[in-house]
Amino acid sequence: MNAPIEQISAFFADAAEPANFPKAVLRFRNTLWADRIGLGGLSESDWINHFARFDPLPGNLKAPLALRYHGHQFHVYNPDLGDGRGFLFAQMQDDKGRWLDLGTKGSGQTRWSRQGDGRLTLKGGVREILAASYLEAMGANTSKAFSLIETGEELHRNDEPSPTRSAVLVRLNHSHLRFGTFQRAAYFDDAEAMAALIQHVIAHYYPDCADEALGKATPALFERMAQATGRMIGQWMAIGFVHGVMNTDNFNITGETFDFGPWRFLPKSDPNFTAAYFDQQGLYRFGRQPAQGLWALQQLGGAMSLVADTEDLSAAMQAYEPAYQNSFAAHTFALLGLERHAVLHDDLVFLQAFYGWLTESGAHWPQTFFDWFCGTASLERAATSPQAALYATPEFAPVKETLLARPPVRPERLSHAYFQSASPVDLIIETVEALWDPIAKSDDWSAFESHMQRIESARQAYQWGAL
């Protein structure tokens, strides 16, 4: 099996060598996805050999590749980017025949590390496992945390108490190619590289966009990527996820949540909530995420104009807004377990009232969705909620009326053990810090493991299927 990335690696990748870590302690192994890509049978020692020492997988990449890309970081163009503490280790196919990348974080320095040490803190790895697993449980399109191995080094960081423990993470997603990959080809005015990249992406991820004429295939691909991005951000807005750093090098070609950094989940509705402490202007605040997704696509379209007509690309980008709106509506109703109306406008009227109440009331975001899952089927559950008093107010009455007017979807899901508890699983910042604290103080992973079990229980309860 040849890894597809090898077809374009001369343009977009450099060979990399993994760090030689002093020890390797397995802390997390994604058994669900290991089975789906045929690695479920690995012994622990083989797992460590592949995902801490990075011995090549049979028939796969012979050496890791650090990918090259550019990007706008907080709207400032940076041509000095690339995989600085990670690399692409392998490409696999899942049980549906879809290509998936195994990429790393914290695996050592590459030619793109600049002044960085190429390492990842253990806390950073734990946070990514939590966020990716929770997003998957809530039905979002996301990269998956695949493996976390503690590596025995002490790291010094400005945003964590130091020295702090180190780890190497392996993440799984459909592609590590980014908007910034296209920007790099455009920056160098390299039409050959751009053509190779576009043809590669179409062949392996969007085959329905294939056309002998690159000028026609490129807008078709751009339209599909715009739709995928819109769907992803619509899911974020329904779940209450704040990415934190929506730079163009943090958007990938398949519309998956990617490159977790200072993420947060909303405890309550707040359009101005900002995840990154260094985002002092609120550029990537929660309420601005849809606009930022469009801005990133504009930069991608500008890069693609190297080989396609600008007007055709502009027309293709119009697919973003309806894809976002439809996704936001669809995912809200999916999280509420309610049927949608045939007319999108009717759904949007409801969404305005529902989210308006969430903002004005200060209700707990995860709790509200949990309490009213399947509407009429959860009347008794909502009456015993920790925030039942909010549901008895006159302000909630019109929202409640519309909730109860919608037929529930598969209400039998309420019989799952997950919905028998009083509160949902969440990842608000206080929860995350409480999970990390016993690990930091006494290497006690029990709270983390219990929380991961609850996240998995939520995934099974919602029954999203394989994402």
C-alpha cells in the first residue's frame, strides 16, 4: 500500500526524524478507531514501538514527513510555517475505505521548529484527548486523539507551572493538508505544485469534482471545501465549542476540527467568549467563528486563483453560508432530539428564540440540551433538573411551547444509562482543570478515565454512528 502523500511530498513535505525519548508510558489508546483502521490487535509493546519510537508501519511511509504550509495567523500572513513539532507518520484506510492520516504532536524538532523544542506537554495531550473525544461524542466532525504516550522529559512553558511533564500524541484524521498548503503554492507562484495539490485532493478526497480541465475542477473542489467548512462551524456553534485559534493553517481540506490549542466549551451562551488569553481583540471569539470561517475561505480562494477564474471561485464560495446555516440548524435539533421543519426559515426563527433565551437567562449550555432531549419525552426529566427553576419562568414559556410542539426523534434513546443521570458530561474549564489536578499532583488518572467513560457513554447514547 503506497501512502498517497508521497505523490506530492516533493512539493509539500520534508523528511523528519522522531525524537529519542528517555521513556515511554502508554496513557491512552483509542481502541475504537484502532479497530476501524486494522490496528486493534497491536500488543502494548508494538503500540509503543510504532507511536513513541515511530517504527514504520508495514507497507506504509518509510520515514515520517513534516508538511510544509503557510498561513494567516490572526490575519497576519506567515510564510515561515510547517510541522514544527509533528509529522505525518502513516496513512491508513478505515473500514469504509476512506483515507486517514496518523499525524503526531510533540514528536521532536523538524526543519520547521524555528526556536521551538518540538515537544508537547502531557497536559496538552490530555486536553486534546478530552476535546476530540467530546466533540466526537456530540456528533461533530473532528480529528481523533489516537494515542498518548508519556515520554519522561521535563518541559518549561510560560502558560503552565514548570517544569511540566512531556508526552507525544498521535492524532487521526482524514487529511493533514490545510488551507495553508494551498497558500504556500500561491505564495511561490508555483502553478505546477498547485495543480498537483488540487489533483491529489480531488483523487483521494473529492473524486466527484474530477474534470480534465483544472479551471473547472478547482471551483468544484473549492465549493465542496466551503460546504465542509460551513458544516464544521455549524456544529461548533450548536455544541458551544470555541476553537480559539482559527488561523488558516488550522483549517484542513475535509472540514474536521483540527489543531486543538486554547479551546473552550461554553458554560453559558456568550457571543463574546474568547478561548485564547492572547486573543485580546476577540478576533476568534465564539460569536465570530462563522465570519472567520468565511474569511479563511476567502484566503483559500485567493490562493486557488493561481489556476482558476476568480469569478468561478467567488461563485463557489457562496455555498458556505447555506451550508453553515443548515448545519447549525440540523445539529441543534439533533442535539435536542427533535424533528426539523421542512422550511429552513421556520427552524431559524426557533433557533433565534432558543439561543436568545440561552443568552439572556444565563442557563448552563450543556445542561439545557441534556434536559430537553426529545422534547415532550423529557418533561419529567426537565422538571427535576438542577436548573428546573429557569424552565418555570415566563421568559422560557414560548421556548418551551415550541420545544414541545416538535416531534421527538428516536425517543427510545432516553432509555440509555447516560440520560438517567441528573447532569450531562461536560468540558467546561473547571471540569478540565479538576480532571488534570490529580494527574499533576499524584499521577492519579482515575478521574480522567471515569470522565472518558462518560464521554463514551454519551457517544453511544446519541448513536451518531461512525463519523
